[in-house]
Amino acid sequence: MTGTETEARTIVSTDDGKRVLVQEGGGRWSLPRHPAGAPERTRAVLRDRWGVDTVRLGTLADTASGPEAGPVYAHQWCPVSSAVAESARWVGASDVEALTGLDPVDRTLLEGWFSGEVALADVPWTRPGWYTEATDWLTARLRDRGDELTGPVEQFLISPWACTLRAPTAQGHVFLKAAPPAFPHEPVLTQRLGTWFPDNIVPVLAVEPERGWLLSADIGACTYIEDVTVADDVPRYRSSVVRYAEMQRFTAERIGELAELGVPDRRPGSLPGLFERMLSEPERLGVGQEWGLTVDEHHRLLGFRAEFARRCAELAETGLPDVLVNIDFWHGNVSFRPQGDIFFDWAETGIGSPLCGLTTVLREFEQNEIADGERVQQALVDAYLDRWTPYASRDRIADAYPLGLQAAIVWRAWSWRDCVVPVPAPERHDGFRHAVAANLRRLLAFVD
């Protein structure tokens, strides 16, 4: 590995997790070590170095410090052949106890794996056999359409809140996205949005509602915004914000349909209860820990509950309609095209106030230094709010906008809670263990 690459460990298991691959080197046994990377990169390394065909089940840990620094992946062995590298062997729980020379950190990981203390997120795609099941369904749906695979199905993205497979076909790439139990409405919602806005939604080929599967076609040539820049990206971004608002306005007359699809109720009246529940789970907020809320911050938020409920009630009286809101709307979930921008990732959606619609857009300005950031941010906000003047005066909308921001913060924090709940030990994941607390901390700016 180069000096800039992060080292990863991988637990490759077989026999329903009862045996794990270890390698020998220099008289010492250890888990396979290799550069960190996306699933396909790791699968290729494991195949080339140790002779094992695998699929990734997920990430067990990913921390930047301590003896276990770096990601720890879990892969399932796919026994295409029985041969593995001569320097490797399969071990079970009793072997780990007897194996001399085993790396101490790896011993701890393996003992945790066999005892169940080190575990994957409780989502369908971390379970052995899921990849084969999903691939078989994908292949069958292609066959229904007169299409077929022209190469292997790749593991494109795997996280506790989404899994996406990519597959080459005779008619171009297709993508299978699996939604987690917290967001089961995404496939059917995306399919319905495609009938309403065919120029702005990925082409849906098939859905499997019971398993949360969405099969879609490639959208073709498009442009992405990596970083917002005043000169080039603002007009394009502003245009997408306007289109997003127009799509929301269309849904105002279809709230019943959205509810029937299972889109959750996130109207202002529902949010104080979610706020209360999050504050009653101090362990998820890391209260008193270096990555979470301080004891004082938690106390201040507890004292804000009644006032937050009052402000939500005031927001509900603004006069704006209930609409579909994607609480994760931002430029990272938009593909820009001349013939119509594509809006994707509709998992974190709900029925709510349109004044909650820009929270993630604004969050990116908080987290990144953007040239002329205040002006860029205000241009996007103004473009969005202007689309709601048929329902209320611009002054009334501007007055209510801070109420929408506060409601959106709680909504977004709850969405992150849904993402993190399946993870048995979020403290082992630097990338998202703080997410619920970090979002709620934003609310402190509105606490008197």
C-alpha cells in the first residue's frame, strides 16, 4: 500500500459465519489485510491474493484511531472452488482460542464475531444469501423485458441505509436499489413519481414492494455538482430547486395517494413526539461522550420541548399546503440534464410542510467553505420560497421560514436515527455515530 492508502481488515466467513479465513505471514496469523475501498475493489483483492470469491455483507467498524483503526469489512465466501491460497486457512471459534501467533487485535475481532458482539447492521443485505436472491430477481426481471446480463452483477454501494447493485445488460446498465425497513415506501413512491414526472425520475423497470427493491435503468449522460461555485453552479442548482418546488406543489393535491403508498406523516404536529423520543434515548445521542451532545446541550434541548411544540403549531397555521418533502434533497441527489434534471434517492421523504424542504441544502453550507456562500445560499432559498407565494404572502412565508428550519432539523435528526438504529454498535463508525446528535445540536441556535 502507498502511504496515503488506509489499511482495511476483512472477515471472510463461510458456514453461516461459523468459520473465518486467516492468513499466515512471517510466523503470525491475521485477518486478510488490504487497501480500503469499495466492495468491488475488495472482492478483486481477495480473489487475487487469497483465491476466494466473495460478496460484501457490510462494514463492521470504521474508526480513525485506536488499535482497530481503519475499516473492518465482512465478506461471505462464494465457493466457486474449494481452493484457497496455501498461506490461508479456515478457523472456527475453538481454533481461535488455540491458534498461537494470532494478531491480538484480530483475535479480539474474531472473538467478537463468533460471540455476536461484533455484528453487522440488521438489514436484509447483510444476511448470507441475499446477494444471490437479489441477483436472481434482477435477472428474471430483465428476462421479462427481453433483456439479459452481459457481465457480472457488481456491488455498487453498501451501507446500513441502502444497498445498490449495478449490472451491465445488452441495453445498458441497470441498478437494483434495496431500501431498508425504515424506508419501505421508496420503491413504490419512486415508481409513482415516475408516472407524474417522467422527465425527472429514474426510469423504473420493476419494483418488489415486499422486499423494498427498485430496479431502474441508466439515465444516460448527465452532470454532477461536486462543489458549489458561484460562477458556474448556482444557476443550475437554482433551477433544480425551482423544479423541486414545482414537483412538490403538484403533490399537494395527492396527499391521500402518498399516504396509501406508505409515505410517513411528518407534518408539524407529528414532530414534537419524535423530538421527545430522541431526547429520551441519551445513548443514541452520545450524551456526555466526546462524539455526542454534552450534558448541558441535552438539558437545554429537554427544556425546549414545550416551545418547540408551540412553534410547530404555529408553522402548521402558515397557510401552506402539505406536500411531499425529501428531507435529504440537495445537489448530491440530483443529476443535471438539459432535458430535465433527475431527482433520486426518495427514501427519506414524508408528508410535511414545504418550509422543511431545504434543510440538507443549507447543511452543506454549514459544513463546507463555499465561495460567496451567504449570497449563494440566499439565492437558493429565495428561489425556493418564491414558488410558494400562491398560498401565502412572501412576507408571511419569510416570517414562518425559521419555524420550518427548526421543524426540518428535528425531522432530519429522526431520519438519521432511522438509519442508525439497525447498527448494533454505532460508536464503532466514525462516519455516522454522531449524526443524530450533530443534527439536534443545530437546534440550539434557536433555543433562547
